[in-house]
Amino acid sequence: MAEAMLAPRGAADELDEARELLAYWEQRARRLPRWAVMRRREAREMAWRWRERVRAAEHDRYGNGLLGAASQLAVERRMPTSVAHRGRQAARIVGYAAATAAITVALVAAVAVAVVAGALVGAL
């Protein structure tokens, strides 16, 4: 048992541990209340650090570029962490843009209704 504890850990173990810790820090950053600014900042910073460690471990294990992403997808059925993170960021930005567009359309429609109503009242 002591030999197992002293033996160097494999890259798979390091990658799994890094993914667990990344998930912990990302979840902590989402779970903390808005008023806990310092703790949320720490959680975001630690998530960034662990995301970089996961990225480096995936790079070491599967390689870089399209070939590395394809081999990771084939072996683990998951995209590299950096690609998944960018996808979540892009989805968030698209959501913000859609909400902004919807609010703008609603405001323009409200102004148009007000102008038409004003013109009808003025015509009477």
C-alpha cells in the first residue's frame, strides 16, 4: 500500500483530479451570492487556473490542435475544456444579444403605438 502511495500518479489521474477541481470552483463561483464579491472573485480566479491546468493536461495526453481535439472526442466523447468553455461564453453572449434585441423591439413598438395613439387623438 505504501508503494502505491509513493508511486507517481498517471496523467489520467491528474487529468481527472484537475477536472474535479475545475468543476468544484466553477460550481462555487455560480453558487455564491452576488454580495460575496471577494469569494466570487477568488472562485473565478481558481476556476481559470484549474481550466488552464486541465487544458495543459489534455494537451499532454491527447495533443494539440484539431487532431488532439478529435482524438479526445473519440476516446472520451467530450470536447476539450477550452472549446467547451468558449462555447458556453458564446452561448451567454448570444443570450444577452437576444435579450437586448427583444427589449429594443418592444420599446420601438411601444413608441410606435404611442405615436399612432397621439396622432389619432389629435385628429379627433
